[in-house]
Amino acid sequence: MRPVHTAAAQCLAGPVPARAPTIRTATMQQSLGAHFIVAAGWISRQMERRRSRRALLEMTDDQLKDIGLSRSEAYSESIRRLWD
């Protein structure tokens, strides 16, 4: 008997079973996931560094003196680039 290749016949037959990902595809997905986690961690650390630098601007002169910084050093630190 010849198979029927019409859209209606395929619809009645049900969905085509999904193929399992190959080992190479699974490995690539794991690698991309690992790279994403590393990148997210880096961004998180950089944002925390930025928050710390900006907090220096909110300190009083006495507080800055306690940690050994002047107002101009605190300002210079606060405007540094994210990756510095």
C-alpha cells in the first residue's frame, strides 16, 4: 500500500516525533550555557564594583579620611570605567 502524503493525512497521523539532540548539539548547548553563566557572573561583579565606587561619593570627609581617601580621590574612583 502506498503512503498518503496529503496534509490531512499527516494531521491525522499525529505530530512527527522529535529527534533527540546529537551529542555535538548537547555539548554545544552545555558550552553556551557555561559561557552564559560566566558572563553573568562577570557582569554581576562589575556592577557590584560600580556600586562600591559610587558609594564613596556618599561618604562624608571624615569617613573618607578613615579609609585613607580624599574627596578628589573618591570622585576619581567613582568615574572610572566599568572594566577598570
